Amino acid sequence: MTGPAPVGAAGRPPAAEPPAPPTGPPADSYAPARPAAPAHPPAPGSTGRAPGADGPGAPPPARVLVVGVGAGRTAGEQEVSALVLAALAETGLSPHAVARISTLESRTEHPAIRRAARVLGVPVVGHSAAELAAVRVPHPSRTAELAVGTPSVAEAAALLDAPGGELVVPKRKSAAATVAVARPAAPGPDAAPDLDAAEVPAPGSRAPG
């Protein structure tokens, strides 16, 4: 047999202790979990995305394209750059693949051509009318020949600086400018590296000269 239950000072059994109150939210409440802090938070001013996160991770295109440009004296300062970018976009070519702008030597300091060079971050090279006239092009112009001494500026300049290559964008025209884009022939396995490509500034930077 068990003995009698202990009694308190008043002769009554001690009352049972109440259970401890719950420390968390009620079972039927919703408490969203707090996201864990990243192990390496992004640097101030960055987007927080790793390089190449928005794309397939392919390396930037090689700078091989030559943009030939013809510009009349009345061409607006933004006319050439707008025409070049539109021509590249329409044909799926990247501005980052442009290596240089080629034009008539008397137009290398034209404000519209210099602006296009700054936008693309590439140098401008010039050729004489006689050099350009010696290049066979698909769309010669009698008007251009009478005006500057060569039947083609944009197409001829692009092909002249893309040895053995072909036009990938034939002549495009605006009110006072023409552009064309050429790609040189693919180099053979024993070809020397293109040293000019390593010296070309990034798009948006100031072009040499």
C-alpha cells in the first residue's frame, strides 16, 4: 500500500504547477522563414549577379568586323553611329565584334564618323580615293564617283580592310551617310595572331586619335 499524499501547511495537497507558456507562435499561425544571408554579399553598387549570369557564358566575340563609312559634309553628328548600330542589329551582329571603321582619308575627322568610333570604341582608318576605286564592289555609285573620285566608299573601305573577306552587310544609306560591314577571310591554322585586336579599346571608351 502507498502512504498518504503529503499535505501542505494548511493540510491540503500542494497544487500541481501550471505548464510553462509556449515560446513559439501558435500552431495555426504563419511565420515566414527569414532568408539566410548570402555567404558573400555583393559589393556596393554591383548587381549581385555573377559575370555571364544573364547569358550562356560564351566568351565575347572576336573583333574582326570592319565597318566602312561614307559621310557627306551635311551628315549629322549622330547620323553615322545610328546607321551603324541599326545595320548591326538588323543582321544580328554584335558591336563588340567591330575592329575598326574604314573611310575616305578626307573624312577621318568628320564629327559623325568620330562619334561612331567613340560609340564602338574603335579606331578610324582612312584610304585615298584611288585605293578605294580599285576595289570591286556590288553597288557602285556614279554620284559618289563624281563627288569624291571613287564609285564606292562604304563598301570599298570595308572590303579593303577585310583582306580576302566578304560583305556581311551591303551598303545601307541614310540621308547623308552610307555604311557597310565586311568580315575578313578566316585565318589558317598557322596564321599569326591579330595584334591590332589586343589594342582596340572597349566599346564606349575614347578612340585613339
